[in-house]
Amino acid sequence: MREQRLPAIRGTEAWLIVVIALMVLFLGLATDTFLTVSNLFNLLNVSAINLIFAVGLLAVLVAGGIDISFAVAASVVQYLTALAVEQLGGGSWALGFALAAGFGFCLGAINAGLIHYFRIISIVVTIATFNVFFGFLMFFTRGVSIYDLPDWWLDRVILFETQTASGLFAEIRLPVAVMAVMVLLSWVLIHRLNIGRQLYALGDNPDGARRIGINIAAMHFVAYGWLGICAGIGGLMQANYVQEVVPNALYGRELEVLAAVVLGGARLGGGRGTVLGAVLGVALITITSNGLNLLGVTPYAFQMVIGLVILVAIIATNLQSSGLLGQRRRVRS
Amino acid sequence: MSDAIRLQTAAARPLVLQLKGISKSFGGVQALWDVDFEIAEGEICCLAGENGSGKSTLIKIITGVHRPDGDAEILFGGRRLGALTPVTARQLGVQVIWQDLSLFPHLTVAENIAFEQNLGHRPRWARRGAFRAVAQRVLDRLGLRLPLDTPVMDLAIAQRQVVAICRALATDPKVLFMDEPTASLTKAETDALLDVVRKLARDGIAVVFVSHRLAEVLEISERVTVLRDGTKVGDFDSEGMTQRRLTELMTGATFDDEVHARDRHDAPIVLQTDGLTRRGEYEDVSITIRQGEVLGLTGLLGAGRTELAATLFGLTLPDLGSFSLGGQRMSFASNRDAIEAGISYVPEDRLSLGLVQPQSIADNIVAPVLKRIMGTGGLIDRGTKDRLVGHWIDRLAIKVGKPDDAVSTLSGGNQQRVVLAKWLATEPKLMILDAPTVGVDVGARAAIFEIVRGLAEAGMAILLISDEIPEVYFNTDRVLHMRDGRIVGEYRPRETLMTALEAAVHA
Amino acid sequence: MRDGWARLGRIFDGRQAEIVGLAAVLVLVLVAFGVTTPRFLTLGTFQSMAFQLPELGLLTLAMLIPILSGGLNLAVTFSANICALVLAWTLQTFGGPDAGVFAFALGVGLALLTGFVIGTVMGLIVAFLGAHPILVSLSMMIFLRGVGELITRGGDISGFPAFVTTLGHGTVAAIPVPLIIFVIVAFAVHIVLTRTRLGFATHMLGSNIEATRYSGINTKLSLTLVYSLSGVIAAVAGIIMLSRFNSVRIGHGEAYLLITVLACFLGGVDPFGGFGRTVSVVLALIILQAISSGLNLMGANQHLATGLWGAFLIAVMVVRWGLGRWRAARASAASASPRAPPKNQTTKETAR
């Protein structure tokens, strides 16, 4: 019998850690700015919102679904929250979080309801709701941004700051703390609670899940609802970060985040994926563009390199499993 | 006769479950007619019947998935139950081990076994320690060992079967249904499983065993309940029952087992292999198959039979040795070359390899012979296609609604005919049949073999792979025995007793 | 009454059910807008629809084939951009506004070749490495967008010879040239999918790739070609977009990406692959375009149309779900005939 061990860091996560470590090493040596406090803080600030989205999306992917609509849902939540706090006479952070999470959950629940009660597969539902959310948002807002958000929302909450040798202030802002909380909560939900185990089971073997008595409807609402909450809170933080609400600001973010999460080892089709992997996937992409920036590469080339990195990662991981490296058919024992 | 025995058992042990007057129709189709079923504590009962006989409907009623029609009565431990739902059935201690096992491949053995602890939508911690403790307790009870932290996907089939049993046991069941538990196990694994089942029965669990393999059915059970076309034929004592009699009860028809072997030693050789070896799969295989000959290849699961077939069909390359077809040395880059050369392969797994289930019967039949239905300009000629499809549907007497219907709408036997049709359309010289009767009703099996014999009669060489020894014994001209990747024996049915062959294979 | 139901049932059961249903919806949409908007049922409206449809239409056809094979090609829009960029680059090399027809032809050839290469690379990765098509095409999309941004620095490329606009805005016998090109491509796709080995293989492997391989079909080659073909059609879309806008900009048509998937699903293509028909997808496209044009005439903007498209897809899927349940109920009622006694299946059936 084997020793009891911690949940092992398997395959993709291990690879990502190695690749990220190498990149950090290289960038640390090649630039004198990468391994500075202000840059590392900057990395955290920049990636906070995508990380919030990523861990939410992971819940859906693990349960065997996919969601394309969450990023535009986050924009919808921004507007709804802005409208609601205006109606409620200003509001506060507490109210803001409650509203954003609530609205986000409702939008996620729409997806879950359509998927569960009408047996429509998740990609069809969420592509439809993607268009519904975005189309109606743009229609009703006429594409107009909101700048006069309440003061609390625009307040740059600085959690930690330190003056660097060059005299500049390096700071960690509110979204990073919120991100840390959401990542932790997602980790608890997905890896530590019975509910998360049921999400894995559902993604792993839907028929088996039904037979053993998992409440499929509840699981759909948990997964899409959690992503909705993450999207709502991510939207709240994004508005805080950029100091305005722009209706199409998050358009297109869904595919970026999806690529990062899947890069982190989540399986399209369900049953596999870890919070650590999702975080590493986002980290790899953020560090890549940050590194390119510091190396003085033109920003126009960032996307190309990132695309190439993901493409190479896919080829590398699939080369292992596809048997092109001389793997044999397994003999049945 | 059997009634007397029934009374005796019933008196000795209290009945756990009684079903009276169970009928069930689905939108007008009567799946069950007034069926009674009962099982006592510690009893092992077999539910036998062909596909569509109502076995699975009965299981689904007992597990609360379906509700019986009319005034059916379900008694559990003598207490009359109202509506039975999946949740109440589980609470009462009714557990099913489904044929597909319904495990979660990416989760660990421990978590699969203890998964019941995760259920419910009230949040609580998933405790790995508790999972392991539950799993260990159940494994100890069976006296078995499994690596608790390994994902189930990394286990062999037999081990997964154990995991599924453990999962059911973790809930302290009173009645355990096992649906085709031995379908993909080797003989030794099956024996081990049957031991476990006996152990469970000794602990007072009522076990209902559903299996196609009649030999096992008779070996393990005390009593057999036979269903046919939704009605109960009767309860029969396993003692003194024969496989043939059971088949007759299940199908309502009589079959005569007859050795069909003929001597083909002077016919020209179609396939000859010479020292064919693929490391880890099979070794030094030298066989010949002659025109019109039906060669049987038997041996336990994992003996390398399917792997050998994969090489002959161009799916894998041998490491050593060579083979020739019609005297010409062959080297296949892919199975397309093999098909071109005149080799056909009917895989064991008809659901995922043999046929493209959701697609039409017509498309499945023409798939290997697309070249033949090309008309002008390299476009598919619909007329030619329809004629070809119609021809083979007639020829193999496939019972179809429309050729455009999905293959999945057909019965197992008719699906197997579609597989045969699709390969016959390629006009093969050699047809490899890998376990062609798996999932085919007993009644339809005979018809499949009749077709196969017809093909041999017309000069085709047939390689019949099966671990069902009677099947090979009665239907082939010559039998090769494969063990651990090597050919270890050759038998001629007319010169050998079936028991001798069985003894050799199971030794 | 029963007879009428039975006939209705036959229509909705048959192979034509999807087409009949979609055509009915199209008529409904046309009538609804015709009634509410007097200017809707005019030649002008239809001509403007005919000019707008081909861009989305061609991209949708490029999406259709991979979906049928059980995959997805999220790189269609940026493939189109890059191919257009190749054409623009060729035209500029040969003098920009002064470039001749030969240069244009060469550029078109190179653009199509580029589309073929992009598609083939994705196809090879999907077919030979078994990587998930969503992931492969998504990273290809990010890569192509990056390449485009690097080349154009986010700006427009314009300055093409005057005749290029004919392709985007001209008419032949009152029929817009882009529509003619779309119809030709759609017809070609229809033929490829229904009458060629590649089309046959696409459907089969979309349902079960291993079983298809066992049947002796070259699944790896077929799957690769599926994406090659998708790339070539995306290139045609890129050329049309270039001539419509008279410029190339990375990100042109980006908003179409998920709409193409929506149009395929609306046209009854199975999201898991294996089933779907070109005709239905074209009908779905016309419906989407009619909704958009009608709303436009009523003074609403494209965003309202986008929202309604999404809502419409949900409605259609819900109706299909309901129809499916109704059919299942009817099918089991229809087979409610008394069962034959157990039959002996060993009656004489020989193969030869």
C-alpha cells in the first residue's frame, strides 16, 4: 500500500511550473526590471481579474460544460450594479459585492436553467446568451460608458505599498486581495467540499453521476452560478481597476481566459482540471506578455507570441499522449 | 419440481424482496406482463433472458427508476412499499452494479468507493481520510487489496469491477444487482469475482446476477428466473439445469449443437503467417488458413488474439516475422491496405469500433467500398449506392425500416449483420471475426454462424476469434489455442471432446 | 383531424423537417417585417440583404465543415483577415491603385493558398496529435490576430485598384456579385458534403472517428482536409470583406465569429458533429439577415439584432427539445402493436 500523499501535482501543472520557472529565470537574467518588487506587484494587479474569471470558469469546465458568455455577463453586471447603486443612493463596497455577486449568479443561473431543463448543450446555450447579453447591453446602453461611478467604487484601495529604490511606489491594490479570496474560495469549493467532488464526478461520467444519485440540476446551478458570481465580482473589480464602465471592455475576454484555463490542464469535456493549473495558465500568459514588454519587443507582437506559446504547449502535451513517440497499444491484462 | 425447492429455501431464509404482479408499458409497448419476483437473504439468484426480455426494465423498477403500472405490489422485508424512488430504493439497501460500472475514471479508488459520502447539496468537507477508511474497511471485508490513491482509469477492468462492488458494499446493501459483471473478465478473474459473490451471499446479502454467460449463471446461482418477451417463464433450480435447457427456456426454441467441422486440408492456402511477433502482444505465431476454412482462435482474454488480428488487419506492424495472403507477401501501412488486399475485420466492440452507430445503415454498409459507388466526376452515385445497399440488406436478411435509419435503432443481431454486410461488400478473401456474438441474443447467434458457414462454403477463409469455447468448438473446422501470446495447441472438433478443449484453455 | 396530424407528423419526421421548419420561420419573419415596416418588402431591402449576407455566410460555411467533423474552427475570422492581408500586400507590391488584374488574380491565388496553409496546419495538429479543435483553433486565432497586428500595427491597409470594389459592390443582372460568389461556394460545399468521399468521411468521423478508421477511411487525411477546406473558404470570405470595405483591418468581422457558430446551430447542425445540412444553414443565415435588415429599417441598430439572434437560437433549441419529446412519445405510441410470439430465428438464412 502506498503512502498517503498530498494531492499530487500531475502532468500539466508540473510542466507549467517548470516552464514558468525557466521563464522567470531567463527574464530575471535578461532584464534588470523583471524581478523587481514593482514589476511583480504589477503582474499581480494586471492578472487579478483574469484569475477571478479563470477559477470560476474552471468550475464549469470540471463539471463537463463550457461557458462563452461569462465575460459579457460581467459587463452586464457592471451596468446593473451601477444602475442599482444609483437607485439605492450611493451604496458601499459591501452592497457592491452583494449586488455584483447576486446579478452574476442570476445570469449564470439562466445558462444553467436552459442547459438543464431543456437539455441544450452548454456551448449552444452560452453562445446564444453571449449574443443576448452583449446585444442587449449594447442596445440599451447605446454603447455609452459610465464614468461617474460612486466614489467607493472608484476608490483605489491600496492594500500594501512600498517605496522602491528608484523612488517609485509599488503597490498591491484591492483586486489582488479579492482575487486571492476568490481563488481560495474556488479551491475550497472545487477541491475541498463534497460539492466540488460531485462536480468532478458529473464531468467525469454524467450517466454514472445520475445513477449514483447526484442532483444534476443542483450541480449545474452551482457550476454556472459560481462562474456567474466570479464574473460579477471580476466585473466589479475590473471597473475599479480601469475607473470606468465600458460596455464592450470585456468582449473577447472569454476566449482568452478559456485558452489560459485549458492550457492549465482543464479538460474540455470535464472531469479534469485544478485551481492551481488555472492559476498557472493565466500566469504563463501574463508573464509572457510582461516579459516581452520588458525585453523591448513591440506590443504588436505580444498576441502572436502568446498564440505561438499556447500552440507549442498543445503540440507538446499531445505529442506525449498521442503515441507518436512510439507508445504501444496497451495489452489488456 | 422447482416449486418444492423454492418453498424450502423460502422457509429457511426470510425473503428480502418480493414483487407481485409487475407490469410495465412504455407508451403502449408492454415491456413486462404480470411478473412476480422474489429473493431471500443470502440467496444468489440469476435473472436470465435475451435482450428485450424485460430484465433491465425489472431492475429499473426495483431500483425506483421506473414505476410499475396498475396494482403491482412491492414488499421489502415483508413490509409493503408505496412509491419507490431511486432515493428510497437506495435507502432500503438496493444497489445495482451496472454493466458499464458507472465509475468516475479520474477520481481515486478510495473516493469512488466512498463516493456516497459526497452526495447531497449541503456543503461539507470532503474528507480524504474518511474515504480511505471506508474503502479500506470494505476491501478488508472482501480480503482484497487495491491501490487506494490511484485514479480508477489506471486500473485493469477486473480491478474496476472490484471497485464497483466495493462501492455498492460501502452502503451496506441488502439486495445487490449485478448486470453482466463478467462480460470483460478473463476466466481467472471471473472465478475470483464469483468467489466474492459467494462471500457476499454468506454475509446475508441477496445477490441478483444478470449474465449472458450461461455456464457462469449455472455455476453461481441457486435459482434461475427466466424471462422471455416480458413474461416470466418460471423459477428453476440451478441444480440439474443444463445450458441447453436454459437456452431453450430463454428463447422458446430448440437448438441442436452439432459439430460442423469439415476437412479443408487440401484447399489452397489463403493466409500464412511465419514467426509473426509483436513484443508484449504475441510471439512466434505461424498459422495457415485455407480457402473455405473456418479457423477458430481461442484462449483467455489478453492472450494476444485481438492483437494478432490487429496486425493482420494492418492496424499495427509486427516486430518480427511475415505473413502472406494468397501466396503474396504482405506489408500493410494501414488497414486500408489490408482491406484492399482482401482482409476484413469484425471487431469485438461493435458499439464503438464496428459501426458508426448514429449514422445510417446505408452509409455504414458503403463506407469501406466508397470507390465502388463513385460515378462521374468523382461524385457519389446515389443510384449505385442504393442498389448496393439494397442488395446486401436482402442478401443478409437484415430487418430494417429504412436504409436511412441510424444503425443504433437495430437490434444486436441485426447490427452484426450490417457489419457483415459492410465487409462482404468489399469481397474479402479472409474475414476475421472477433467475438462476433457478444451482445447478440442466443437466438440470433445461430443465424450469424449460419451466415458464416455459408461464406466459408462459398470459399472465403474465416478466422473466428472467441473465448466462448462451445462457440468455437461447434462452428469451426480447426481450433488454435493461444496463451500468453503464443499458439500452444491445435484441435480438431471431430477428433476432440469439447471438455478436453475447455480443460486445456482454462488450465 | 387524425389524418392531418399524421401528415404533419410525417413532415416533421422526414429528412426535410428541418428545412420545412426553417422555411416556415423565414416566411414568418418576412411577413412580420412586411406588415410592420412598409419599406421592408422592396427590391432595395433584398438587394442590401444580398450584399450583406455573403460575409457572414462564407464565414459560416467555413465554420460548418469543422463542426460537422465534430470540431470547431475559431480561427475563421482572423484567417480571413490574414488572407485579405496577403491579397492587399500583393496588390501593393504591384503598384497599389495601379495594380492590374493579373496582380489581383495572383493575390487571390496567394490568399487562397494562405487560407489552405493555415487550415492545414490546424488540421494536422487536430488529426495527428488528437488535440482538441477548440483549443487548437483558439490558439491559432490568437496567433493570427497577433501576426496581423504586428504587420498592420493596428491600422488599415487600403489603396486598391478601382475594379476591386466591383467585386464587393457590383451587380450582374441586378444580382450582387458577393451573393453570386456566396451561392457558388455554398453549392460547392453542398456537393462536397453530400457527394464526395471527403464529405462522406466528414459526417462519419464526426460521429465516431475510430469506427470510421476501422471501416478503411483515411480519417487523418480527411480531418486535415476538413480544416484545409475551412481555411480556403475563410480566405474567400476575407477577399469579399476586402472588396466590401475597400480596406483590410485586423479585427474586421471579428464579431461574426460566434455568430457563425450560432448560425450553424440554428441551421440544425449537431453540436457534437456528424449531422447537418448546407441548405438548412443557408436558410438560417437568411433568417438572421432578414431579422437584422428588418430591425435596421425600423431604426434599431445591429446590437439589438445580435441580442435577438441569441434569443432566437434559444427559442429554436427549446422548440426542438419540445418536438423531440413529442416525437418520442408518438413513436412509442405508434409501436404499441401487440407483440408477436417468440419467434425462432434459426430459419434458413444463408449468405451465398
